Amino acid sequence: MAAGTTDLAEGRFMHDLAGRLFPICRSLTGDGVRETLSILSEHLPGLSVHEVPSGTAAFDWSVPDEWNIRGAYLDGPDGERVLDFVDSNIHVVGYSEPVDAHLTLAELQRHLHSDPELPEAIPYVTSYYNRTWGLCLSHAQRESLSDGTYHAVIDSTLAPGSLTYAELVLPGQSTDEVFISTYVCHPSLANNELSGPVVATALAQWLAAQPDRHYTYRFVFVPESIGALTYASRNLDHLRSHVVAGFNLTCIGDEGHHSYLASRMGNLAIDRIARRVLAGRDNAVEYSYLDRGSDERTYCAPGIDLPLVSLMRTKYGAYREYHTSLDDLSVITPVGLQGGLDLVRDCVEALESGVYYRATVLGEPQLGRRGLYHAMHARTVADEVLLRTHVLAYADGQHSIDDLVELLSVPAPDLLALVDELVAHGLLVPGPLRKES
């Protein structure tokens, strides 16, 4: 496949796209998600949008009512405007019920949210499954509030509607699929929300321009958690039958660490690819599946078991601005976004170029009648025979030459010579990564 660009043209495109999407108030459901997907569709021909009615079962969950908001504000005792949704859509707790109430400061405090550890930041707070309302503000501002009566208004609706998601399929030579998921459900948060969709968009554009894709690529843009549950529940049989590798893209636009969070099993082919790609980057960080917190929770869950890893720059929850108003467009940069895109693209190219061998016989083959006991490169017969059996033992269509080099600690030229010999004798067949049997 063609190599990616080395300048920052893609990085600037992604940052500009994030800037256009930043003001939109997104949530699990609602018009903000639809507007976001509509803008992405301008850059992704063939993106299809799906609506799933409220109440639809999604494994052990169900699609919630749809939430939309037109505005909100809080006026103080002197009539001054304390906060306004127009200034920041993070001022309102996500999924707040409508309210128009006059409250004392003591009554109001039960509905206010701030973070004393980041007194200058507005925290991002949600209450998706517990009917309530709330307003968010900086802790410094909260502590400056004086006694008196406040007027709180949230102009929102929360009623049966639908959950919206989108998908794009780029067919390849094979019906085996690479699954790429990212989320579109947070309001004005740059790294935690928008970096994933804009990197996925740029990756899809690059892949669409490649004439020699082996795999089919399936991109999904879903609300986090409930969206992944909904998508997986509606497409489970297809995903389990076709997906050979997958990536969850999140927090992938800053200039911090390149990070990878392993699959639940931790030793799949896609884990090994991600580890090798990250090994070539400075300050790379690997996380266990025990550190999960995004949609890998669904895609790797028992019974779903997609071979999927999460790719990030600085991991969610590991940077100061996370889930606050400080996660603005200054946190993501063209350089950071380009680095995130290059990380995913390098994994895709390793996947596309990888050769995986399968044994052609069941059990250990009879090597003697094939004359495969001769010495090679000054190894003893016993060493050479053992190495052949090791290669055959891992010829399951899930281990590439790079995997075997690492596993067996054998120089690549020696291993390739031995593999070529086994292929010539009809004991191995090369091919792309395939579904585990």
C-alpha cells in the first residue's frame, strides 16, 4: 500500500475539521450527533446513518430516550447572568431534565458541580440513566456565589426518540474485515471527543485512495458505551464471522505519549502488531485490558470477543484537561493529530503486508520421509528439527514471520529459509491474517 504523507497537510485538515465540530453539543442521542455525522459525511462519501428507536434492547441495556437542549442559564440574586449555555455547552449536566426554578443558594448547591482540584475548569458531568438536572461551573466561580435567590433554567427535552450512529464500509479483495470504531457523544471536548472521529475520517480517506486493499474496512461512529453495545448487538454475527482485527480510536490528538491498550486476551495478532509499531516510537506506553475504560469494554467482552485494541496518544483520564472545559482545541494540534493518524496507519500497513502461515496437515508431520533432517547453517540436526516443529506448531494463520522471529529468537533470514523449505514441501501455505478457527 502507498505510504502516508510526511507533511502536516492531514494534521491541519483534521484540526480544522475538529474546529468546525467543536461548538456542537453532542450527547448519547439527539440532534448534535446527527449534525456531527452530517458534517463527517461531507468528507466520507458512502457514510450511512442509522437510527435505533428508544427502548431497543442492546444486550443487557436498552437505548435511552432522546435528549436535546436549546439553551440554559443561571441568574443570580441581582439578576446578573452567572452562567450561560451559549458560553459553554459543558455548563449543563448531560441529559438534564428541563427546569425553570427559583432556588436559594443552599437549594441550588445540590444541583451544582465543580472540581476543587481544577478550580479554573468547568467539569464535564452526565446523568444518562438517573433523571435529574444540574449545572457545572468552575470551583472558583462556585465559591464566589453569594446568598440569595437564583433563577435556573434548562430548556431541554427528554422523550422517546432514537440513537444515531453511522458506518462506512470500504470493500477490499477479501471479505475479512478490519473494524475501526470511534465515538461521537461528548460536547465541546477536543481530545477526548473529536480526535477520534477526525483521525478516523482521515484514515478512511487515505484507505479509500489505496487501490490494493486486501481487507475490507468497516468504520463506525457511535455514541460511546451504549452506541457500541447497540451496534454490536445489531451486527454480532457478522462481526464475529468477519472481523480479523480492530481498533478503537480515542484521545489520539495531543502531543503526549503514543499509547496502546491490549485486547482482553493480550496476545492476539493485532496486539503483536501494535506492540511492534509502538516500539518504534519514543515514550510509548502499553496498557493492560485491566486499564480499559472506552468501547473496548464492549468489543472485547466474552461472547463478542473481537480481536481489537485501543490506540491513543495520552490515554483517557491520564491528562490534566480530561473531562473538563480545559480539553479545548489547544490540547489537540496538527502535529499531535498527524502522529495519531500515523500510528494507526502504520498498524494498518503492518496488517496489510503481514504474511501468516498455516500448516497443511493435522498434528506433527512426518519430517523424515521428506528429507528434512539435514543440518542448516551449522546448526545440529536436533536443533534444526526442533526449530521446524516450533514453526509448524505456530502455523495457525495467526503468527507472522515477525511474530516467529520474536517468539523463537531466530534471525529473520534463517527463519525465512526454513519457512521457504517447509512451503516447498507442502507443509506450510502463506496468506493474510484470518479469523481464528
